[in-house]
Amino acid sequence: MPRLLHDDPATGERATLREVARRWVALDVDGLPLPEGTDPRDLAACARAVLPRLPPAFRAARCLIQATASHGIKPGARLRLWFWLDRPARGVELATWLAGAPVDASVFRPAQPIYTAAPLFEGRRDPLPARLALLDGAEPAVRVPPAALLTPTPPPPRAPRPHAADDDAGARALAWARAHIAAQREGARHDTALSVAGWLAALARRGEVAPEAIARAVADGLAEAGKDRAEGERIAAFALAKEGLAR
């Protein structure tokens, strides 16, 4: 089934999902180093080693520890930590709050599936005796900051309209977009490219940026960040189509 958060103007497909605030969050930790001598089978010990890297509100809260498929096989902590929140929070709020934490931000997207089944091992036994553990805490739920403090940073001010004295305004906007996308860490690159492409497409509709340059800027930024250029081209085409500039 398609997982669409927005209507697709290129195909006419309607959105199938919408974002809602939820009282739970699942934090994916993948490959964080563990203290020497930590037994990966001791999920509570592994989680305690990870918690100091999270915001303080998570360190005292009760959580359910889930070992992901590669935990105990690849080095480091590879866990999913499930927390109850003291108020419903949207994914964009959680992504803003946890922007500096070593967690995968993709799970905050409304269209991102979260797989919870235990892996199957063909011809061998599971190296872990258990893949779930409960870690008690002083607080039953994570205290989430007020929504007003978790408002995402708005996009940069729009580039001034090019004119005879400032013909490079559009070029500066494209250069900023490329560099901003390239600077994103894993888990934030796709969403950032989508947001920046939408901003550039709005500039293109006003005649401030050449539409054909947007795909190149977005694709270059994603390529510098280690992603496929084709993904950037698709994102740019989607953003232009939403502005009625489909090529």
C-alpha cells in the first residue's frame, strides 16, 4: 500500500496518512559503543550505557528495551527504546527535541514503518536469550517540553528577487540549499531535502530561481551527504509539481 503523507500532484494519488500526536516514542539507537566488558545479552546494562546520551528527561523514565535484529551480532548497542510520554507529541516536535541525540530521526516520520517482530535465524540459534526487557525508572513517563519550545527552525528568509544589481540572488539560494542538505546527518537528510526543495520551488514560482536548477542543487546536496542523486531529482520534481511547475 502506498504511504503518502501529501497528495501527489504528479500522479493524482491522494494522501493515505496524516500525522497525529502520540503518547509514545520509539528511539532507535544503532551502533553506539558500549563500555568494555558489557555483555550484549544484558539489555538493561546496554540501555543504561545509552541513556546518558539522551536528553535528561529520558534518563529517569521507565522504558521498554527492544534488541533490534543486529544487536549481539554487530558491535555496539543496537536497541529500540520505547517510552511513554506525559503528553501527546508530534513527530516534528520529537525530531526538534532530539536533533542532537544519537538516534535515527526517520522513526519520527508519519510514513515510516517500525518493525517489531523478532528476527528469524535460519540454521542457527538467536544469540540473545531475550529481546525485550523492562527498565524501571523514577518517572513513569518522559516529561516533554511545551510545544512552543519545540517549534522547528523556520526556513531561511527567501532570497531577494533578482534584478540588474543583484543577478546572483538565485545562485546564492541554490548554493545555500545544496550546502544545508549536504550538512545533514543520517536520518534527517530526506526530510531536509524535501523541505528545502519546497522552499526553492516557491522561489521558482515567483521567478527568483530557475526551476531546472533545483533538481541539480538538491541532488548535489544529497550526493555530498552520501545519498543517491536520483532521490534528490525525485524530491525536486515532486516539489515543483506541487507549485504547478512540473517539467
